[in-house]
Amino acid sequence: MSSVPLPILFIMAVFFTFWLILRKFHRLEQKKRALPDLAGYLDANKQAEARCSACDCTEFKDEGLSHGKDARRIISCARCNTLLYRFDPPEQPG
Ligand SMILES: [Zn+2]
């Protein structure tokens, strides 16, 4: 048997689980930030009008990059949830 007390093992397991969740969340966040803008997306997929690159759906949904009201939007497919491209608002003067 291990000499590490059971409560310590339990706490370590909890921390490890949190770390896994955080890492997954962070990976998704990086994936969103690495998305091309609309022009880059159209160019990469040789499209004139944006369609989902995975299922050809033309219905999209958008969400804020870091929170719901974030002006930087992430556009994803409404049908299969594939992340497609990002939309950055023009810089606001002032
Ligand atoms: Zn799709």
C-alpha cells in the first residue's frame, strides 16, 4: 500500500481533475483565438459565401470570444458546432 494518506490522495485527485478541465478550456480558448477572419476563411475554403466547412450548412451562430457581450465574435456552425471564423470589430477611436 501507498504511504500517502487517503485524504491527501483525494485532494490530489480533485486538483488533477480541475487541472484537466482548465487545460481543456484553455485549449478551446486558444483554438478560438487562432481562427481566421471571414476573408481568410473564405480564401482557405475557396468559397464566395461563407458555408460550414464540415457540413455545408449556411446557418451560423455567434458568441463572444471571452464572454457573451464581447464585441469580438466567434462564428460557428448552427448545425454541427464546428468553429468557423472570428469577427473582430473595427477599432473604436477613443
Ligand atoms: Zn456544420
